[in-house]
Amino acid sequence: MEKKLSKNSNSAEQKGNNRRDLLKMLGVGGLTLALGGMMPLSAFAIEGTVEASSNVRQVPNVASLLSVKTSELKNGDKFIVGGYYADGDGGAKIVRWVADSDKADNGGTVHNPFGTNMQNGRFEVVHNGVGDYRWFGIFDETKAADEAMKAMVNDPSILKIDAHSNLLFTKRNRLTRSNITLNFNGFTIYTYGMESGAKDDPFGAVFFFTGETYGKNTVYTLKNDMPEYWDTFEVADSSKFTIGDWYVAIVDNLPEGREQKELQKMMQVIEVVDPTHVRFDYKLGWPLKAGRIITYTPVKPVTDVRIENMKFEGNGRPTTTDGGSGSNPIAFEYAVRCDVFNVHAVQVFWPMIMRRYNSYYQTNKCSLYNPVEVQVGGTGYMTQQIHCTYGSVRDCLANKTRHLNDFTNSAYCEVENCHAIGDNMGPYVTHGQFEHDLTYIGNSGLLSFANSGITWGSAAKNITVKKHIGTRVIAENRITNLTLEDIHTFYQDGISNAGSIWANVDGLVMRNCHAEKHLSMSQKSNWTTRPNIIDGCSFFAVKGYFFGRGESNIITQQVTFRNCEFKNLDNNYYAGTGPVDFENCLFEGAAEGAIPLVISSDRVRMTNCRFHNMGIGLNGANPQELKIDGGTVFEGKTNAEWTFVDIGNIGDYVDLDIGNMTFQPADASSTFIRFREGSKLRRMKMIGATLIGGKSEIGSDVLTSDGFIYVTNCIEQGYSRGSMPSEGNRVKYSSGNLTI
């Protein structure tokens, strides 16, 4: 029979469990509160014997400390050391005699008075978790600080290291410590005499913090398709995955390029869903088909490292990338929550801040000025981020660098309020290795996305740029769902195609953008159903340039322009077959007699548009439809060889649908509509148009056998229809119009 306990009775075991649970919940501070704010003496354990006599002594410097007779010391004796070389020189510290210590003498936190490791007993620094280079006798850049730094970083009891002077580093230090802050308090790091680095090694930084891979890889072939933005991954056996663990997941490359890998990220396990599925902290940016192979590599990242308040002066450059003494300050690999704040560098070779497989990080208030090399790939970057997620780069500056910010195969990152001077090398770039979901806000400098070649994929998606100014925007490769808002590109001598925006038409959205020279669009991908909308933008044109580029990247998707202005037009083209709509747009020729904008799209719609000193031409190889309505106006004067609506279609036919519009040229000789030799008209409907002056040249033999012409309710004042097919059952244009 189960024994029942009274309400006020508890077993000793239950009381112990309740007390332990309470302590776990409250902690020491909570216990103090629970006892009325005073910690009882009984809560502390007594360590050793407390003697009445003082065991604290004072010596002027380290040399004096090392001359103390150790035979007279007791374990725990304290010494106040007045300075490193001399009393009051700034290297003061408190040390403690540890009788059984056999730690190696490092000249700062551990001192061995014996000069040999054959005997135990060391003076060890007593501190509050903050290390100091002056403990090691380092007061300026005349003495290398590498070993002192590593001694403090590798001491788990030190959580922060403060610099109080300029420092010299000559080594490329590989560090695996977590939970540490390096604060240089605005002093300068020098690297003259830097040891040579390995070939093509941007991770050979002065401070390289890295996690480590371990264990065995798990290779798995997908049995099912994985859609984009899916965070639950197929695995062979989910019991091998533990919540909180980190993995690098890499998919096999696509055959078009050795680095075409849509998935290559460091991810953390957040849920074991079922025997064959694991949820990670990453939403897949690109769909993966069944049969693709994913390799999972376990990794232990470094975490919670912060480097701050540093000035850095690089040590020149190697003559090639085959090693040399060129230096860069910071690198992180397999790193989580590792931040860089207020670091400013000059004369670096490799990226100032190099990251690979980083997550949840910040780079704030940093700058790079005048790196020693910008032509060699990988050199002269302020920050490069490879396979990174959830990063933030803010309030940074670059001067005559290769790139201020580079994302390669990175996702869910943001760049804000960063600015580049001398931006012709492209301050903001992505490599094109399937980057996705990147945001740029309030920056300045040239933009170039997915522009490094097909080896990596030439692909990116869901990139948003807002409130940006620069000489160029280059996003013509496979950039899907690109959003540009409040962008201004300006002309500058010496920069090729300055003042232009080049964009891929595949879910392209542009709002309130301005290009001082040109808009150039093409289509190199067809992956989205998002409409292409260009709204409230203005573009100046360069004579003879394409708005929609031809060649092998014909635009097949529909593009809609709303409330846009096209100025300085003359002999410009829109090559494509997909529909193009213009709503409430202005087209202004460079001068009187400008050559019309020639369009090859299968369907063209003009609603409430205005054409001044130029018109529109059709030159498609397929049948074309042109619709003009909504109060559209043609005015001014076109080139003598062209008309306001010039039909040079080489396909089977053209359909014209003309409604509420006005044609009012500057002189009577101007022509509204002309069909060039070989072009055919299938259907022409003109209802409600106003034609004041000028003429048309449709032609008497232009109509196809199944075609028709219907013109009615139009106002024709001083306007000549010119040659047209004879009226009959399929052709009517004389009755129902007001002819003045």
C-alpha cells in the first residue's frame, strides 16, 4: 500500500530536492534576496587558514619580484608589483604565489623565479578578468606583442584584453578561444617585420579566430525535392543529430560549374523532427531536386569574440600572392556572434575583415583606406563574407578599395549606411554563388551583383537596395527578384558606363530610381512569377543604346513602366518579345528630329503617355500589337527619316489599337503612322483619336487578306490620311469622324 504523507510532512530526501531546486532557480543572488538581502557566513566555504599577520608585500618591479626568496613564501602570499621595469611605469599588477604551479613562464601573467621547469612554484597574476599588455613589459610598438596576446587569449579566466599603447604584431596568430574581447582603445597596430604568409591565404591575419571541424561526415542523397525557404532537412538517421550542435552542410555542385552549390552554410540544429528529418536555423534559399547529395560536417565554432577600437597599419604587399609579408588584421572561420567594432585600417593586402562560415555577427563603424593592392582578386576588401548568414555591416567607410563589402554564397545579411570614395572597383558586390535575401539601405558606391562568372553560378535572388547613390548598378546576370528603391546613379569621367543601371528582368522591381545616363535591361533567368514593375523612375539615354538588350538574352517576361520619364532619347532600342506596358510615361527626344524608340516586343501598350520630339517604332520579328490610349500625346518633331509611329515589323503582321490620344506635330510635314515596305497590317482600330496637322502613310496594299481597318469618332483637323486601302466591308474610315 502506498504510504500517504500529511500536508506538513516531507521526507528528508524531498526536502533536499526542494532546496536544490530552489537554489537552481534562484542562484546565489536569488538566495541573498530570499534571505532578506544578507548572505550568511554559513553560505561560504572556508578555504585554508586565515592568519593574523599580513601576507601582502610590495616590490617595485618584476626583477625585484623574481629575486624574492621562495623558501620564505607560503602558498597564497600576495605581492603588489609597482611596475614592470620601474615602479609606476604602468605595468603594475598583483601576483599570488602558487606553490604547486608548474605553468610555463610567459613574462606577464606567470613568472617562474627558478629559471627552470624542474621546480614547482610560480607567481601568477591576480586579476578581475581584464588582461593588460603592460603586464608583459609591452608599452609601445618597439616590442612584439604576439606572445603576450596569445598568453592572455589562451587563459580562460581572462575575458577581455585592453591595450594602453600602440602595439607591434609580427605573427599570423591562429586562435581558437571563445568568449573574449580584444579592446585596443583607439591605439594603432603595426605589422612591420611581419612573417611571410602562405600562398593565397587571406586567413593569415594577425588575429585569426577559428572553430574546428570534428568527427565523421554524413553524406545523404535526397529522396524528395526540397523547396526554397524550407528549414527541415532530410537525413538518414536523425538520432545522430543533437539540438544545439553545428554542422556545415554542402550540396554537390551543378554540372555547369565546380562551385555552383546552392547550399553551403554553417547551420545549428534546433529540432529533431522525426527519424529522418532535422530542423536547422536556416531557411534554404534555393530549391534542391531529389537525387542531390548533401554532406554534413560537424563543427565546433568559436563564439562571442569581439575585436574593437583598433587602428591598423599594414606591412606593404608581396610581389605576388605566393606568400609575402603583406598583412591584414582580422579573420573569422566557423564563428558565431563574433563582432568587429570601430576598426580602421590602411595599407592592407588581403581583406581587412575576412569571414567564412560565420553566423549572427556584426561589423560596425569600420573603415579601410588605401589598401596596397586592389587589382588582384581577393585583395583590398574592407570585408569579405563567404558562406555567411545573419550578418550586419553598418556605418562603415572605404577609400579607393576594391570592395567595401563582398558577399559570396551568403544569406539573410544587411549592409546599412556604408559609403565608398573612389568607387570604380565596385564597393558592394556579390560573387554570384547563389546569394539570397540580402538588403542594402542608405549606402553609396557602385553595386555589382553575381558578376564573377559561371564557375560560381552567376546567380543571386531576393536582393533589396534602398536609398542608394553610386556611379553604377550592375545586376544583369541571373539576379531574380531584385528590388531597387530610391537609387541614383551619376555620371563620372573615367568610369565605364557611369550613370547607368543594368538589371536582369526576372521579378525586377524599381521605384523612384534615377539614372543620369542609361537603363539597360536583359533577361538571363526565368525563375520567378513576380511581375516586373518600374515605377516613378527617370532615365537619361545614351544615343544608340538599348533599354532592353538583345543578343542571346531576349526579354520574354512582361515589363510594366509606370510614371516614368525617358529623356535625351535618340536612336534607342527595347529588344525583347515579352509584353511591355507604359503607363503615364514621358518620352523626350534629345532634340528636334530625334530617332524614335524602337521596340520589338510582341505587345506594346501606351496609356496616358507623352512623346515629345520623338515617337515609337516597331521592328519585331514576330507579329506585334500596339495599343495607344488613355490620353497619350505625340508632339514636336521627329527625324525626317522616321515617323511618330513607324512600323518596320518583319513578322507576319501588326495590330494597331488606337483610342483616346492626340497627335499634334510641330509642322504639317510630320507623319503619324507609316508602314515601311514589307510590313503588313492585320487589324487597325482607331476610335476617339484627335489628329491635328500632319499626315499618315499607311499604304494601299498593306492590309492582310483577313485584316480590317475601322476608324471612327475621331477629330481630324488639317490632317491627311494619305494612301490607304480602299473602303469596303473590311475597311471603314470615312464616316463617323469630324474632319476640319
